[in-house]
Amino acid sequence: MITSEDVREELARIAPERDCDRRAELSALFHSAGSLHLRGAGDWGLHLDLGSGAAARRAFALLRDSGIRSEIRTYRRRAFDTATRYQLHVSGDPETLRVLTAAGVVDRRHAPLERPARRVVARSCCRAAYLRGAFLGAGSISLGRSPHLELRTTSLESAALLVRLAHAEGVELAIADRETYAVVYAKSWEAIESLLAVMGASETVLALEERAVLAETRSRANRLANADHANLVRTNLTARRQIAAIGRLDLDAVPTSLRDVAELRLRHPDESLRELAARADPPLTKAAVHRRLRRLEELAE
């Protein structure tokens, strides 16, 4: 079973070569999992709070490649919680402000932005990187009987941006407004696979397609088996009815053509009409055997 962490592991292995893609992915990570901390006296900092080691490693590498130093800390939300969370601390120095302002995370006054500027996600590659970062930051996927993929956001405005970016890449997503956050989600296999492909999770897409082929093959085999079983049951019931009818007749009193078919049915009670027709001498058609057996039933009635 493919899990959210499997998808994050695959996405985290993608290392964008273009600066614009790195900027877009970093922007999405902060918009989906970042928080601003004002410490007084003009000092400030940013935290990234992630539930995945793969996402934390990817975020650390993006910050490093962008010239930003960060510190990773781990914690657990509750005393007996077994899940480890990762927090990246970024100091608010001038270089950090420059990079995050260019990524549309904060403005030059250190105020957080609900969404990046249009230039950050102008290209198709940047839109894919932004969606990838959104999943790394706060995405989840469930692939049971009712598939579900969602990207959690802090506001409806951020959710609307994700919908527009996905739509520009040919993927239709929906928005749900929760009490303290908003989510963008997909519930159809087609939309989920398309979004994963846009984000670059090609291995997951191939696994889902293979699963779909196996499921369809299994379903078709079951349908054929059920159909064969139904045909056998129907043939058996019909043969029993025919034998019962023949048993009520005086075969010496019926025409030879009917008597020959009646004797075939008595000798081969489990065979189909086609098989009885092949045994006749001379061979008959399936329709001819059916008519004669039907005639025997009418005479018995």
C-alpha cells in the first residue's frame, strides 16, 4: 500500500536544477508549513514544522542551496506520541529576508504573505515545483477503496492559488473550508494520478497504474468465472428438467428423430446442447437439438 510518506520520499529525491523551481518549492514549503516569529527589538525568525524526515531533509537542502543557514530540531507533540516531528529554525538576517522576499514568503517589512507573487509561479516548471512543495509541507494521500489526496493550507486564498496552479496544468481540484484551515483535494483516480505526475512522482503513478491494471484483470476474471458458473447452473437445471420430461414419455411411441435426441440426453445428462449436437449421428446443429428437446418437453406436458 502506497502511503503519504512514500510519496514524500519520492518527491524529496527530486532536486530542481533551475533557481526558479527551487524558489517556488521553497515558497510552497513555507506557505504550507511555515510560521513567523517576532522576538522583539526588530529581531525575527521563521520556523518550518514538518512531520516527515524526507521533507525536512529536502527543506534543509533547499535553504542551504539558497544561501540560508537553518537548524533542525526534533520534538513530539505529546509525551507518549511515537511520531517525530521536525522543525527547521531560520534566523531573520538580511540574506534570509532577501531570499524569502523573492520567494513571496514575506514582504520587505517581514510581514507574511498569503501567497507568492505571480512571477514565482509563472512557468509550468515553477507551478509543478510549488505543488510539490505544498505536498512535502502538508500533503497526504490515502489509496483505499475511496482514494483521497489533499493539500492543507492556512487560508482559502492559499487554497485557491493551489487550485489555479493545478488547473493551469490540466488537473481539477476542489476546496474544502475547515474550522482552522483549508484543504485542496482530489477524490478521483484520474485527478490524483495527474497531480502526482505534475509534481514528479512518476514511480508512484506507475505503481498506481499497475495496481489499476491488476484490479481490472482480477475483476474481469471474476466476472468470467461468475458467468461460467451461472451457465453451468443453468445448463444443469435445464438438463434435469429435460430428463424428467423424457422419463414421463413412452419413447417407443415418439418419432425416431426425437427418440435419438432423448437417448443422447439420458446417456449424457451433464453435457451442453452443443456437445449433444456433436454426438448425434449424423451431427446436428445446436438449434436442432434444442427444438427436439423442447418438443419432448411439450409432449410430456
